Amino acid sequence: MYNPLLATAYLPPVEYFAFLLDENAAIEREERYQKQSYRNRTTIMNGNGVLNLIIPTVHDGRMGIVKEVRIDYATPWQRVHWRSIESAYNNTPYYLYYKDALKPFFEEKFELLFDFNLQLTQTLLKLMRVDRDLTVTSDFKPYGSHDLRQLIHPKQSKKQDYPLRLKTPYYQVFEDKFGFVPNLSVIDLLFNEGPQATHYLQSLLTQLNAL
């Protein structure tokens, strides 16, 4: 069984979100920031295939604590990301039901990446009717074996032996073109499955806890 201590993540992947349903889940805010991770990137699927969306961060020459990392607004990344999401999912069954709750995150400016991710993740939980407040750490927890903060990572999910690979597919709007693609952002699940997304995550959590 995995200890559900998670790194902050931008529109987290499905397997990450399944662990959030665990009542003991917590999000780490005292670790050193790690580049090229889900901390500032998400993966969606559009008509051309897999697409990575990356939030630019302010570089100050050092790897700071994750709760202190600032978002860089020198480029219009919010507009680019929302247009990409809209293009990818506007034909899914439930896009119209959820888009108004998510769009403000791509219009308002948040100074800190951690705050942006936390509020966006909390909103996603509410859309799934999961009634809980997210817990964050008050001090750094040393990394251990099977550590989700390191395991749920874009590089890890590409490995053939990735232990959290989704075994049960769900409906995807581009499935006829690409087949089922695992480990996408939870919004892929939400826009395609709607209210059934929570049931899928609960089932997935049961499977993951049995590993």
C-alpha cells in the first residue's frame, strides 16, 4: 500500500487524483522544487495526440522551496493553455458542464505556483462532489521507497514497469484514433466521463491500494 503523500501538481494525472480520495492524503509544500515534473505541467489529448502544457516559472538561479516558486506571466500561457484545453475537449460529453468552473484559473493571476495548483485541485474535487479539504505538510517529509512524490512523474509513467499504469480504460473522445491513452490529466477523465469520474477514481484507488 502506498503512503498518499503527493507533490503539488498542475491539473494532476488520473492516478494522482485517485490517491487524493484517500482520507490520509496530503500534499507536500516544503520540498525543493523539481523541474520537468507534474508540479508545473499537465498532459492532455487532442486530435493530434498527446500534448504537454507547461506553466512557466520565474527562474532566480536556485532551486527554491516549492511553496515559494512564482509563476512567470511574461508569455500569455494562460490563454494558450485554455485554448488548447477547449480545442481538445469541446466535443466531449461533459465539457460544457465543467468549463465555467475552470476557466477563471486561466484568466486570474496567481503569484505562487503552489497556491494556483492547490486551489485548482480543490475546485476539481468539488466538481467531482468529493467533500474534503486538502491537507498540506508543515515540514518536509524525507523521500522513501515507493514515494508518490517521485513515482508520479512524466518520465516514470513512460516506463514499461510503471506500477500505477491504468488497467481499466475509460471512454476517451479520441479513442477511435489513438486507442486508450493512460496517465492523462484528470480533466480528460472528467470531461469524458462526467459524474462517473468519481466512481472510476474510487475503483482505481482500491486497485492501487492492493498493489
